[in-house]
Amino acid sequence: MAAVSRAALHLRDTGRAMSRANVELIRRAYEEFGRTRRAPLSALDPEVEWHTAADLPDSGVHRGHVGVAALIQEWVKSFEDFRADVDEFIDQGEYVVVPLVLRGRIRGSDEEVALPETHVWKVHEGKVVEVREYRTLEQALDAVSPTG
């Protein structure tokens, strides 16, 4: 019995360490984007899938490094000073939930845009394998809950 309990504790501790590593991976990805204005490819699995919110003009699934890089470059080209202002990083095991506001000024105008959304990053073996965009934190948390 004691050996089983120690093994269970070890697995739980390993899971916590992996969750912390996942949060740090995603934190670094946003920092890299902030510095370079490019997709943080070092964090992404080559077969990554990025699912944009259904109500956006670029709605759909963007696959692989090339697809995700093209999506992000379209955002950057459309706005001056495009940035992601992150509210927090929420550890959900293999998922990291990130409520944020995308901001920028539409290129060639004085119109400032602020788009609140929540990104859900799925991490597997130290790489992001999927990103999904949601309009609200509640929707994102529902999507990653065990009963969601």
C-alpha cells in the first residue's frame, strides 16, 4: 500500500512539474511574439493546429508552422503596433488558458481595436499541438473542464 501511495504522489508531483513547464512554455511564446511580432515556432509542434474563433473573417483551422506563421503575419500586417496584452496564465494540466486582449491600430487609420478573447493552448511532450480561440474565459474553461 505504501509503495502505491508513493508512486501516486510521484506521478502527481511529475504532473504538477509538467503543468508548470507548460505555463512557462506559453509565457515564453507570448514574450517571443512580443519581441519579434512572429509566430513563436520554437514552442509549436510542426503539426500544430490553430483554430480561430468562428466569428472572425479568418475563421478556420491553420495547420503546421507555415499555416500558423501566415495567420499571425496577416494579423501583424493588418495593424500598427499589434500586440497581445495577457491577463494571466491559467494552468489546466495539459492545457494553458490565457485570457487576453488583442490590440492595435488598423493600418492607415486612427481607429484603435481591442479584441478580448481567450486562447487555450494544448501542450504535449513540451510542444504546443493545438490552440483554440474563445470569446470568453468561461467558454474556454468549459472547453477544457473534464465534464466540458
